[in-house]
Amino acid sequence: MNKKYIQIFIFFLILSTGIFATMSEEDLKIYDKKYDEKLYPNGSAVTLFQEDKIKINGDMTKEYYRRDVQKIVSYKGKKGYSEYKIYFNGKYESVEIVKAVTINQKDGKYEEIPVDKNSIRVLDDPSEEGFMEYLVHKMEVVAIPAVDEGNIIDITYKIKSKKKKKTGNLSGLPT
């Protein structure tokens, strides 16, 4: 009988840690960064953190990883960052959204509002509008919910290449 109570206790302990889990210390340090508002009198957003990583695999495919954290400081930023655009080559690459959230700060605590998967869409790059027969450049548009002044946008994504390259003679000279 005691084993059953212990199992129930462990189950509720695991469940409660999942429900009441907080953000990581690293994320809290990023979100708590201070900036001098005098340096940005006409600014729309301030970059709190930006990280880029590139991984090249053995078959010569690549994975480009980016995390972008922006704090909205004005109405102009609210308008400009209500959608986040990721440009990529639709013929050779694909995009995977790892994390996309809006962070609200209320009473000293942070609240995450995740992006709805249905609000993500892939469009043709508008800069190639006149070249529709050759159009390969795409942009993935992520509609960010509940953006307002003082909010933080945190988005992480990967761009993966689809085409594998031959790894033999890379110089182009005959062997």
C-alpha cells in the first residue's frame, strides 16, 4: 500500500514541476538586460540577444541556426515586429521554427505567449515579383501575437539545406 502512495506522490511531483516550470536562468538574464533609452531616442526595437550557428554535415549539407531576441520600445517597433520574416532559397533550403514567443512582463514575472502554428505561412519573396518563372526565393512569415511596447520577441529557427553535394574532387580539376 505504501508503494502506491509513493508512486502517486512522485507522479504529482513530476506533474507539478512540468506545470510550474519557470524559464531558464539564461533566458531570464537575456530578458532582464538593461539598455540606455537615451541612446535610442527614435528606436523601434532593441536587440537584447542574437546568436548564429552554422553546422556543416559530412554530406556537405548545412544547418543555419539563429536565435533573435528583440525588445519593442515604441509604436513603430510594434508595427514593424508584428511579423517576423525569414528569407530562404525555396529550391535548396527549408525552414524549421524551433521557438517563437512573445514575452510579457507583469508584476516582475515573465509570461510567454507562443505563436500559433497556423499563423506561419510561406510566401514568395516580393523583391522578385517580375521574375515569376525563375522565382525560387521564399520568405516564411511568422505572425507574432500580442506585440505591444515593452514586450520581448524571442524567435529561434533553423534553415536546412536539402541538396547534398558530392564530396570527391572539390577543386574542379581532373584527377
